[in-house]
Amino acid sequence: MNDKEIFDKILNEPERKLEFKSLEMLLMEYPILDLENPALYQIYKNLNVSHLSEEENLQLDAIILKLRIKQTNINKQNVEYLERHLKEGIKPLTIELDDE
């Protein structure tokens, strides 16, 4: 990101009240989440419901839907992969624990 983009981003950022929780703050509070996780945006939306415009709410809904679809597709691929290997007789990796 160049200097002009940074300046534009700062100048275009709307004024927020102290109760507002930014995505950066949520990422620090919930380290299990990342920018590709739709739960992050749903938490953001729920915590900031009174601070967001209608346009921001619509954008968040679109982001959440897009990321949920992406996650669902990845899950389907993983299930297909596992089912294919089970049909081929490949056993899943297990760890044997020594009883001493």
C-alpha cells in the first residue's frame, strides 16, 4: 500500500464512538479467528450493530455469505478426499501411545 492509499483510507474512515470494536481489535481478542473466517465478520457486525450504516451492514452480509460459501466448498472437497481414500482402503494416520 503506498502513502496516498494510506492517507485516503485514514481520511475516508468514518468517526466511530469509543464502544466501536475494529476488526484489528477483534483479531487480537479472538486469536483463533482470521480474515478468512466468516465468524469474525459476524462478531464484528453484532458488536457494532448500532455504529454501522445500512451500506456497511449489506457489505458485511455479502462478505459473510461469500466466506461461508468458500468454507463450504473447502469442506466438501475435504469430505470427498477422505471418502475416496476410505474406499481405496487407505487407513487414516493414527498415533500409537506406549503404555508404560
